[in-house]
Amino acid sequence: MTDKHISKSVIEAVKKVDRGLFLPDLEKRYKDIDEPIPIGFNQTTSQPSLIALMIDLISPAKSMKILEIGSGCGYMSAILSQLVDKVYSIEKIPQLAKQAEENLKKANCKNVYIKVGSTLEEWNKKAPFDGIIVSAAAGKIPDQLLNQLAVGGKMVIPVGNTLNQKLMLIVKTTAGNEARFVTYCRFVPLVM
């Protein structure tokens, strides 16, 4: 990963986390390839370069509290845990949530908290969040998430249908929300 647009701290955090700890045994041999990798249950973990971009877009800082929608195997959570104070994550597939928790334990990540659920309000009591990262595509930006974002906070979310998705950066301001197109992408649909 040599993208000069990604902050040095994010690149270092990605390098510190062994992706192999988060992959099924049959997929571990692909841990160093910058491609999405299947993690079971018709889900994938995104390529490290995309994960780094999504994390960098929220401008992570040690004092931040982050909401992650879609824990998957826990790989992004582990990278975030290196950069922020607390990570609250939601995973709709119970078996994946259990795997993520086990993987995070192996990686010695102690500031990540995972809940199983399919609503976007599982961690509502911990709101407002300084940043929100969504690893599934929404048809439109969910109001439930905007309501949980702190003023000045940033949300990264894929928006669109299965064929046409845009990764968007949303910044919540006192005057409303500012949305910016980042890149095209492809994620599984967000289920609420």
C-alpha cells in the first residue's frame, strides 16, 4: 500500500494488523493480496487499500468514538482500534460476529465492542459518534445514522444499487450535511 493520499498513521495501522488472523484457513494464503476475500456467509472483507481509504476519510484520532456498520471478520475494526479510542460495531450475521470477536481477541484488540443486530440503532445509547463507517451499500443515506453522528463528525458510506454504487463522505455541520463523492465501489446491500 503506497497511496500517498492516505495518512501515514492509517498506513502504519494497516501494516500492524495481520490480515491473516481474520481470514478463514482456506483464504489465509491470499492475505497479502489487495483484493476482497470471501469470509463465509456470502460476505467478503474488502481489500486493504479500500479499508485504508474509508478509515482515512473519517480523519481518525485517538480521542474518537467510531460506529462501524458491518463487522464482518473484524479486520477493519482491528485497524480502527489502533487509531481511535473506541469502536462500536454491528454485525447482522451472528456467526460472523462471533468470528470477529474471536479474531479481535487473537489480535489483542481490547477497545472494540460488537453487537449482533440488523438495525442501525444497536449502539444508539453510545451516540453521538465522531465517525461512522458503513461496509454495506444503502439505497440512500439512512437518517438513523445521520442522527447518531456528532456535529463535525464524518460518515463514509456506499450508496446505490447492486450495479451502481458510490462511496460517499458525509460531514455533519450545524447547517446540515455536506456530501462528497469519493469513488465508485461495490458492496453487499445494507439490510436494516
